[in-house]
Amino acid sequence: MDATTLLLFVPACFAINMAPGPNNLLSISNATRYGFRAAWMAGAGRLIAFAGMIALASAGLAVVLHTSELLFMAIKTAGAFYLFYIAWQLWRAGPGTEGAAQAGATMSQLLRQEFLVAAGNPKAILVFTAFLPQFVDPSQPMALQFTILGGLFLLFEIAAIAVYAWMGVGMRRFLGDPRGRQLFNRSCATLLGGAGLGLLLSRRA
């Protein structure tokens, strides 16, 4: 893999990582409710999901998802309804600001939530199916190239988790009023619900 390929890959990859999406929105919401540390650590759930998707793409198994309309629909539907579930939880959440213990969320639950949101979005694995291979040279060892590109993607994703969690903490300072916090929770719920609806109505390219 030459330097020119990496120079093309890095900005495009970083833009994908930093784009607003269900997981990044979830980091903001978790940071406002539980703090930066909890939101940042919970992001490990999505990293595990993305690492698995990169491994599938490297092994060529992601082609099964790319070509199977039934499997694509099943994953898409499950992911959409899980987003609806999270949106409903946020909508019903109280305006308290005491953190995870009072809210009843454990770190394992937050990790699982991040993992399922990432794994339930077929667009994510299609990114690894359609995006990463564009930067792979078939004449060179494929596994090594996927490892390098996948490692960079995960590194940028860690940065995205930190940035969005930091944004959430910044917002929390202005959400001391219970009514403001409830409005924020319901705004996040609406956006997540909209993301779920968009996912449900989307069609595979």
C-alpha cells in the first residue's frame, strides 16, 4: 500500500467517522446523562461491532449480505426497531441528572446498546464492503491491507466517540433545568426514531 492511497483514504475515512449517525447521537445522549467517561467507554461496543464487520469484509463474507436481499431486509428491520426502542426509552426518561446509577443503566447495558445499534445497521457493513475495498491493491497481501485500513478506521472512530461525548458533556452544562433536559431527551428520541424510520424505508443500492 503506497502513501498516495493512504492520503486519499484518511480524509474520506475521517469524514465517514465524524458524520452524524445513530451511534454518534447515542454518544451525545449518553454523555449528557452519564458523563464523558461512561459514554466514551460505552463506545467500545460499537468498536467491537465494526471490528467484526471489517473481519467479515476481509474474509469476503460480507458479499453474502451485499447480495442477499432477504438477509439485508432482516438486519435492516431489526436495526430500525431497535432504534425505535431506544427512542421510546429516551422519550419516557425522566429529567433527572444524577447519572447512570439512578437512571438504572449499567456499563454492560451501555456497551450492549452501542454494539446493537452498530451491528443492526446494514449500511455500516456495506461501508466496509464497498468503501474499504476501493483502497485495496489486489496485487498485494489483502489481509495486511485490510488490517491497516481497518485499524485506521477504528482509530478515527475512537476520536469520533470522544468528540461526540465531549459535545454531550458540553451540552449537559446548559441542561441543568429539568424541563430543558426532558426537551433534549425527547429531541434525541425524535432524531433516533427518524433514523430508524429512514433505515426502515431505505433501499439497498
